[in-house]
Amino acid sequence: MERYFEYHNVKFKKHERGNWAVVRGEITNKSGRDYSSVVFRIIVFKRSIPISSVIFALNGFISGQTRLFEKYIEDLDYYKLLQDMTNYELYAESAY
């Protein structure tokens, strides 16, 4: 399923009212299909160890459409994220 979605401009930032991290970006549906809902997962790693995992859904995701997303990662302090994060994975977990 992964080849059907493209991810752009993914950035981690500090929430404006707290110290937790926020991830923002864009996802394009390249599947050739319309979906009622697509669930995505973001896993943040320190080397090969996952330090946070969150999911979010995009509803009504039409073929060819690019959608903005924003997800708070409340269990991850932004300054700790800057210090610890070495990479992340973002992928579609399910779609219908």
C-alpha cells in the first residue's frame, strides 16, 4: 500500500502553547482510488529504538488529492525530540 501515498514537507515543530512536539506535512493519494478513510502511523526513532508512535486518519481521501496533516505528539517533549530523534517512519496502516 505504501507506494500509493507520497509524503511531502514533513516537519517536526514545537507546539505554540506547550513543549510537546507537532508533526506537520502533506500526503498525496497516488492510488487511483478514493478512500473513505486512511489511517497513517508515524514512528519516531532514536537509532533503531522507537521512542514514540502515533496514528491519525484522513477521511474522504480522493484519488490525486493532496491533504495537509498535523498531529500532536503529546508524549514527546519537543526539546527531547531534537536531542534524540535520528529518523522516523510515516506509512499508511490501513485504508477503506
